Amino acid sequence: MPAEPATATSEARGTAPGSGRFAPSPSGDLHVGNLRTGLLAWLFARSTGRGFLIRVEDLDRVKAGAAQRQLEDLAAIGLDWDPPVVWQSQRLPLYETALERLTAAGLTYECFCTRREIQQAVIAPHGPMGAYPGTCRNLTERERQQRRAEGRPAALRLRADVTEFTITDRLFGEYRGAVDDLVLRRGDGTPAYNLAVVVDDAEQGIDQVVRGDDLLPSTPRQAYLATLLGLPVPEYAHVPLVLNPAGQRLAKRDGAVTLRDRTALGETPGQVFAALAASLGYADPNTPSDLLKRFRPDNLPREPWRLDPNGLSLPSTCP
Ligand code: GLU
């Protein structure tokens, strides 16, 4: 299978920049942490002359109407994007084609393990934390048939031939992380996030991925998968998350954390945008376009933003 080196970004290939993106899961309203990541993705893309795309990652965790509300909230804080918005649920053939290619190259296998069996399996002493122990990797055809006959649903896993892979991140620098025999298609037939994201980013011409740094550990897997599929590896920037006062990742239960919560308290979307900008070190921009002129990625705070939703102080000079 053709494989490009992990450094094959558009800059390295000397081609025009493609697009950046924001890819929310429509599981509910975006909170200020999600909005801040969306704003950063927009700033990174637009400040480098890239397009900016929105992809609705609706293969699971879908709440009816949430995607539309997310788009409305992004627009309300002043972000724009290039149409069309794409929905992963409408792109299933793309993921199946990628799976067929990997399978034809001998790079997949069926896995019949339940979650519980995986948890109980003894992990090889030097295997990465949480890595799949490889139980189904070398089943004979007969053993596979037996399990199918028992009615066990089969997930499809990658037959990885590395245990680690290195990526370069705009904020973290070189990052080496674990690669295991990750699930590509779940037992219920749903394409796995790690496959869909790789296929979509390449198919959409996305060459810059800006997202929360909770996803950094998944990135070596995704970059490795891209190289196996002969797809270019995008440039990455994993940005710090927003934490609650107890130092945990911000969540809906922390209080008034969504744009709609804040507007119900009498704040304007412009004020919420200004609070996000202030958290990035920029005082008093009126709009994202205004902020864009001043945006310097190298000056971004590298620490998480600690936020007390009950004391979210908004600049008083904003519209
Ligand atoms: N859909 C994922 C999320 O909302 C983001 C995936 C990505 O940016 O790669 O957490």
C-alpha cells in the first residue's frame, strides 16, 4: 500500500494550504470550552489563509436538534465557515471503501471480544496502557467461524505493525504515542471515530487539525492509519482545555456553561466571545475578524483555562 511519510503536510509538499475544521459531536449544546476550541480552530485556519469547515460527527452520541443549535451558537459568537457542513452519517460508503482497502491489504481482522473480556485479559508487560491484548489477532479461520456461529458480533480491528508512532504538534512539538490494534468498525457496524476522522480529514482536503488536547493521545494512531491508507498527515495543534474550579474538564453540570445559559443570565454572545478572547490573552476585540488581525499562535496560553461558571467575569466594554 502506498505510504507517505508522516511529515507530508501541504507545506512540505509545496501545495496551497487546504482547510482547517471544527468537528463537534452533536451530543448537546456546546459549552464555553467547546466554543473556545472552535474559535481557536477558526483562528488557526483563517490566519493561515485556509478554508474552515464544519463536520458534524454524528456516528454516535446524537441528540436530536443539537447539531443545528451548535451551528447557531458558533455563528452567534461570530464564526463563519465554508459550506457545505458535512455529516458523518451521510458518508458511510467512504468509510467502507477505506475498510475494504485495508482489508484487501491484510491489515484488518475480526475481533469477537466483549469489552469485559478485553478488560480481564492480561496485557503484555510492555504493551501500552489500555491497549488491545491481541486476543483475536491470530485466530484460525475455523476459530473465527466458531465464534460467528455463536452469534458473537465482530468488530473489525487494525492489524498494526508498530506499537508507537510520532507526530508533530504545533503546540506540543514532537509527540510519540501508542498505537495498538484499534477498532475500525464496531460490532454494531458503526465506523469507529479514529477511522472516520482520518478518512474525512483527507477527503475534505483538511490539512490542519486544531482540537482539544484530550485527543492528543489518539493522534499517533490516526496519523499511522493515514499513512497506511496513503493519505497525507495533517498538521496538528492540540489546544488546552477549559477546566472547572476543581481542575476537572468543564462539563454541563458545572453551571451556566453554554452560550444559551449565559444569554439567559443577560449576557450577549458578544460578551461571551470577548470572555473567550480574554482567556486567550486578547483584551477587547469586538469580533473574531478583529481578533484575527492580532492572533499570534506562539503567544497562546499553554495552560488550561480555569473557569468558575458562577463567576465568569465578562469584560464590561463589550457590545
Ligand atoms: N468529535 C470530536 C469531539 O467532539 C472531535 C474530533 C476531532 O476534532 O477530531 O470531541
